[in-house]
Amino acid sequence: MTFFDWYGASRSENSDGARNHTRISADMECKRGNYQEGIAMMEDLLRRKKFDVPAPSSGIAEGPAGHAPEPAAAVLMR
């Protein structure tokens, strides 16, 4: 939702950003724990607004050049 709030809002008259009703509904669904429904609503909204839907993150932090950082235990054992 932050992606849409940032890139979906502008100073033009036709900008709705965080006030978009679909975005508000998706946020409410996520807060209720219905994540799949909220995500599906946001994906649909982004496609209708001609945004590229961001790929899901792997959940793993990446260091420079796309390499995963070393675990803390490996660094301490040196």
C-alpha cells in the first residue's frame, strides 16, 4: 500500500492516492487478517492504474550486488 500511496499520488486533480476507495478497502481487509483478499485488491488496483505490480520479496535481506549477508554466527567464528 505504501507503494501506491507514494507513486499513485500526485499534485494533479485526478490523483487519489491514499483516498482511493479500493486502496482503503484493501487496507481494511489486511487489518482484519484477510491478507490474500487485500493483496489481490491492491494487485488489481495497481494493474488498472497501469503500474507494474512489484514482485513478492523473498523475506531475506540482501547485501550489495544481490548477495545475502553472512549469518552473525559465521562472522563471530572468524
